[in-house]
Amino acid sequence: MTQPANIRRIFGTDGVRGTANVEPVTAETALKLGRAAAHVFKQRLPLPRGHGRHKIVVGKDTRLSGYMLENAISAGILSMGVDVLLIGPLPTPGVAYITRSLRADAGIVLTASHNPYEDNGIKFFFHDGYKLDDAIEAEIEDLVFSGAIEHIRPTAGEIGKALRIDDALGRYIEYAKAAFPKGNTLEGLRIVVDAGHGATYKSTPCVLRELGARLTVLNNQPDGTNINLNCGSLYPEAMCAAVKETGADLGIAHDGDGDRVQLCDEHGTLVDGDDVLAITGLDWLKRGALKKNTLVATIMSNIGLDHLIRQHGGEVIRTVVGDRYVLEAMLRDDLNVGGEQSGHMIFRDFATTGDGIVSALQVLRIMMDTGKPLSELLKTFVKFPQIAVNMKVREKPALETMPDVLAAVKDAEQTLGDTGRVLLRYSGTEPKIRLLIEGRDAKQIRALADGIAAKIKAKIGA
């Protein structure tokens, strides 16, 4: 009997994720996922992309539970007659690149990104390095629960073989360096790197040193339990302080799997994803390199970004929150630059997914080309005042059932016109409603926010 979809569902917005050794992130489920994924990719590509048998790349970040999941998911893949290429700790974008580079049929990375070490997750990539779409995830998930492939048991010489790829790190370093203009260097720059004890602990320092930068490296000694622990892009204070202490030109902080980045300028001022989008988007627009003169951002990006790009003849299109939705829009409209306020940046000319060091190199290239410090580049981007209100609620009725709240939102939108915006949505994970208002006048948007919040509190406030 088919189980209800809400019970069966193990894939979230970014693969499978949860507490390690608790369902669905267990060795048992990882083994089943390995079997299901091997079957699906084998069926989609009847002939292996490379020589010999079908093969799947498996990489991971630096979490203790990575050993458990790596062995379990590999066993599942091997049991279906598909080879496994083990590449060890490498950033998520590195796994995507190695999957393409080795002509594998798919790639898997074991990571929970910015989550604490006790969590872990499983992400899948197509052979081309792009994340799976919902339909393929559903197909894999159905096989995990249906038992439809239980009878498929290759034996003897048909069982898969596991191979350790020793040069994966070197391949990724060379790939990342290729995102910086050939012949140019970072000589003369002093950079602080906070690797967050994560997957970038070797790769980012190597890339920057080989391009000529002088480095101060923080948090590059992972022990399996210290990934993201008060460090990295979630806790950039140490990076900012080190930049000021050492007189560095720039700070770079990664999350656990290296697909996002936070920067700080030479004064230790934090630079978020909106800032990076503004700096790079404007530069690419002026150079004629921004496809269709269009940048992709999410609904959370500051409205000042739209005004800046529009002033220079470009356009910003917005998606819901999530790098997969940014990428979907980029693929749909054939665009090449997009990202999130959180530091997930996608430069499709160089990468198929968010890549923290590739993103940082785009800013570094502009600094070297212009001879301007990062603080100077930031002056072109004027952020609009922004107020975010997160309110606990006792229930989550459809917004359409609260006409007085919607009327207050509409009045605020009319007051702001095209110089501001209002965003109201429920949290997907907490009993909260989130209100975001932007506009040119801080006092005005505060008054508007208070008015809407009062209406919400009277209706559904906890």
C-alpha cells in the first residue's frame, strides 16, 4: 500500500538533511538512497558516459558523520553494479565540477552546509553538475520506499568497485583559479580567510596563494566536530576583527560546504550577498558581459539593488528564497549572474552551482582592475532602509482570510509607490509570520511596519 506523501517525503529544498543517525539521515536510508540513485542514473544513461561501467562521484564536508554516510551510500551504489569514485572532503561546487570532469553519471555530496556538526545531509548532482529537479528526486524517493528494486542484485564481477581519486583537490583548485583572468595575479593583496573548519580548509587558501595573495588563515583545522562552530560565514566577527588587526585588504568567510561566501572590506565592514551582486552585476553590465542585461536575486534582496541596476540600463528579476530557485530562473531565461543576500552566488560562466571562492574571485578581479579598495566599490550601492519584523503567531490562516491585514499592506504599498515594497509571508519552519518593508524614509517605513504588525497581532498574535 502506498504511504501518504507527507510520510514518505525525505527530500527537502536542498537534498536530504537532518540530524545524523536519525531518520532520514541514517546509514540504512543512505544505503537505500545509494541503491535507488544508482538505478535511476543507470536507467537514464544506458551507456556509461566514460569508459567501463557507470560511476558516481561521492564527496563530503568535514563532519564526523561523513564517514558513516560515505560508506553506507557507497555500499548501496556498489550493490547495484555501479562504481564509486571517492574524492573525500571537497566543497559542494568541487563535487559538482569533479562529476563533470571525470565524466561520471552523477555526483553526491554529504553535507549539511551551514548547520552544526551533528547534522548532515545528502545532495545529488546530474552528470552535468546541476542539482536534480523535483521529478528525479521523487523517482529516487519512490524507489527507497516501494521496494521495487529489491530483486536487482548483481553478483560476482558485476558488483561495483570503489576507487579513491587522489587528484580531486588539485583538479578543483585549477578549476577555481580559471575563474580569475589568466595572467593576472593577486600580488600585493593581503587577505584573511575563515574556512569555518569546513570543506574549503585546503582549497581556498591554495587558490589564493597560487594567485599570489598573502594570507592569514583562520579555522582550517577540522576535527569532525568543529565545523561552523562560532566561525565561518555564519559568525564573521572573527574574520572582520582579523582584517582590522592585520591591516588586510579583504576578508573571506565560507560556510561548511563552501558554496557561499561572506566578505568584509579593509575596515572590517561586513559585505553581504546583495553587496556582491551590486558590485559584480554593475561591472558585468558595464562590460557587456551580463546576459540580457539582467541580474537574478530573491525577494529578500534590498530594493536598492533594483534601482542601481536600472539606473545603468539593466534589470533585476526576483525569485522566492533558495539558490535552487535562483538557478532555475537563470537556466530558464539563459542568464549568467544571480544570488542571494546570504552569500549564495551563482556565476554560470564558471560554475553550475554556488561557489564561494569563485564568487570572491569575481570581486577580487574588480578590485585589481580598478585599483579601488572594496570600501570604495561599495559606495556605488546605496541600500534602502529595511525593517524586518518576525512575529510569533498562534495559527497560520491564509492571508486572504485577513482582509484588514491585507488592506494595511496595500495602503503601505500605495504610500511607498515604486520607491519601496512590502513583503509578508509565513515562516516555513516556525510558528511565525515575517514582515519586510523597504523604502527611502526610515521613519516612514517604521510607522508602516508598526501599523501592519498591530493588525497581525490583533488577529493571530501568539
